[in-house]
Amino acid sequence: MVLGGREVMETRRPITPTLQQNDERAQTGIPSLDKIIEGGLARGDTIIVAGQPGTGKTTLGLQFLYHGAVRCNENGVYASVIESGEKLKRNARRFGWDLDRLEKEGKLQLVSLQSTMKAGVSTALETVLEALHSINARRLVFDSLSALMTAFESTAEARSFLHIMLKFLEAANCTTLMISEVPWGKQQLGTNFEEFLGDGLVVLDASFDNSRVRRRIYIPKMRGTEHRLEGYDYYITREGFALAPTPIPPDKIR
Ligand SMILES: Nc1ncnc2c1ncn2[C@@H]1O[C@H](COP(=O)(O)OP(=O)(O)OP(=O)(O)O)[C@@H](O)[C@H]1O
Ligand SMILES: [Mg+2]
């Protein structure tokens, strides 16, 4: 590079082990989040994303898939028990994410499980696996684990079923976000065992702070990753999901 007529050597940072391993990390599409989890999610891992209503679980999931398809050459499936594909597309459009185009290009599939769930949980999961297979997907968002849980007769049945599913996704090297719905005013996440099942846990928390809702993200668990433990404020803007640059000092966390 020439600066002011003088040749300046570009200083290159030494390649750190973290950067060398970046191939094994799936960027989330949220740079401020990737920064605190060693560059992204470990490929093939299943991460539980837990949060109260409206905390941005779906937005985070769509951003992960959109970024994967557009920037990382990784196709993705969004399987929803809750929202229709049309609603997801409409809401995504507000962030400038054209899911229709990605679907047409075969980079994304939105799978609505609303009616399939009635035919049984196996049928629903078969539908998801078929979708993953048909576009050779490397990313999956399942929305939501909580809704899926209600379809099982017992916790034991759910646990063994999920265990098999997670093994399959790992073998397929498919990085997965499993959304878990946390009711207002509850500390416990879902049915109490999914936190253990996943390789990582991301908690999206909303609380009432003075006269506004304060959104904070915590990462209590991320296997094989050196991650930050402090909470970060986060924002959902017209560009999507982003963390505030500085963590919340521990003495400010209530
Ligand atoms: N285009 C947008 N611009 C700014 N903020 C938005 C936009 N779209 C959504 N939001 C914010 O994100 C919130 C909803 O996000 P999202 O649907 O991802 O939450 P969720 O956790 O999936 O909710 P639920 O539990 O109801 O499924 C909205 O309540 C709103 O505050
Ligand atoms: Mg949602």
C-alpha cells in the first residue's frame, strides 16, 4: 500500500488459533454476537435459543438462515409450528431479507408444521428431515421446541426422540437453533431438560426497567467455546438483531 508517496507495509496480524478454526464456526449473521463466541457456532451443534414472547427468537433465527444462504453458501430450513411461511416472509421483508427469492433459488425452505403436527410428531419431523435433505441444508431453525414437546406423551419419550434427532443433525453437520419459549415471570426454561440436551444455550431476556422494556442476552452455556458470561443489551432495529458494544457490568445485573 502507498501512503503519502511512501511504501507502507501492511501489518498483518498473526493468525490466531481462533481464526484458523473459523472454518468450523458457522457465523450467526450477527457480528456482535459472533465476537463473543469465538467467531460463531460450532458447526453441527444444536443451540437452544430461549426467550420470552417478543424477545426476537424468530428474528435471530431468520437472520442466521439469511446470512447462511446469502453470505456463507449454506442452505437452511426454518421449521415452524407457530407461524406460517407467509408471515415469516412478510416480517423478514421489513429487515430487507427476501426469503421468497432464497426459496426460489433453492437456498431456503420454510416448513410450516402447523397441520403436520396433527398427524403426529414423527410425521412432522420426517417433513423437516426431507426438507433438509432436498436442499442439502447445513442450517436449521426449529420454532419451537416447546411446541414440539407438547406432542409427546412423556418427558422420557421426548428426551429419547430429541436425542436421536440431535445425533442425526450432528451427523449431517447441520448447525441448529432450537427455539424454546419461556413464559413471562418464569426462570425455568421449558421442560427443564432441553438446556442439557443442547450444545449451547442462548437466553434472550426481557425485563421492565423503569418505563421501558430492557432486552438482554446471556450465554450461560456454549460447549467447546470460550465465551463471555456478562449480559449484553441487544436491540432489534430495521437491520435486525444486534448486541450493544459493552457488556453489562455484573453489579448492574439484577
Ligand atoms: N422491522 C422491525 N424493526 C424493528 N423491530 C422489530 C421489527 N420487527 C420486529 N421487531 C421487534 O422484534 C419483536 C419480535 O421479534 P420476534 O418475532 O423475532 O420475537 P419472538 O421472540 O420470536 O416472539 P414470539 O415468542 O412471539 O414468537 C417485536 O415485538 C418488535 O419489538
Ligand atoms: Mg417467534
